[in-house]
Amino acid sequence: MVCFSTREKVFFCLSKAALAFIFLAWSINTVQAEGFDFYAHVNKYVKCEAVQNVMANISSESEQEFYQHELHHASLDSRIVALEFARAGKYEEGLVDELYNTYLDEYRKQLKESKDVDKFVAALHPYVKECRRLNAMQSDVIARKKQQRLKQGDNYIK
């Protein structure tokens, strides 16, 4: 029979406790990562992209003005984040395009059916503010992706 000193027993117990804690922390992180709803975030940012583009379109007098509009640029930032969430969630990039087209069609339909464009714009204004806040939360991702594109000499967002 092997006898351990008190010091060795304490070390052994602490080692077991540390391993148990490490395993527990790993398990919790794994469950949280697996439980993260990437689709919901993709959906949220794609919806922002669509509403920002619709609002930029309403505010613009010409195609050139649209492409220079701050909301159009904000929509491109939303697209960057949506694509990042899609990649992280292992979704195809085509999902982002499909969702975008669905939301864009819906907003265009609502605009067309609206009898008062000013009321339509006013109703969407709080949502645009929320989209700006969401983009601000992901500003590091947006800046990093833009920097990568500039280094690659590619101005396209995908």
C-alpha cells in the first residue's frame, strides 16, 4: 500500500478539482457555441440590409445618389456581418441572397401598397436606428473585412 503525505493528498485533490473545472468549463462553452442561433443573426442583419437599401432608395433622386447614400453603405456593412454569421453557422452564402431578396420584395410591396410614403418612412425609421446600432456593435468585423478586401484589391463585399 502506498501512503501519500498530506501535501501529496492535497495536491492530488486540487489536481482532480482543476481537471473537473476545466472539463466543466469546456462543456459549457461547447454547449453555448452549439446553442448559438446563427440563423437568427443572419436573418437580423439581412433584414437590416434590405430596409436600409429601401430607405436609401426612397431618399435618392438618382441611381448615383443611391450608391452614394449613407444608408446604402450601411446596408453593405449589414451584408458583411450577415455573411460572417452565415459562414460561422456553416450556411451557404446563397441563403443571405435568398433572405435579402425576400425582405426586399416585402418592403417594396409594402411601399407600393402604402398610401402615404412619409408614414411608411416614419414607421421604418426606428428599425433603421436599430440597424445602425447593430452595425456599430459589429464595427470591428466590418472594418476587418473591408481591410481584407482592400488588401486583395477587391471592392466587392462577398
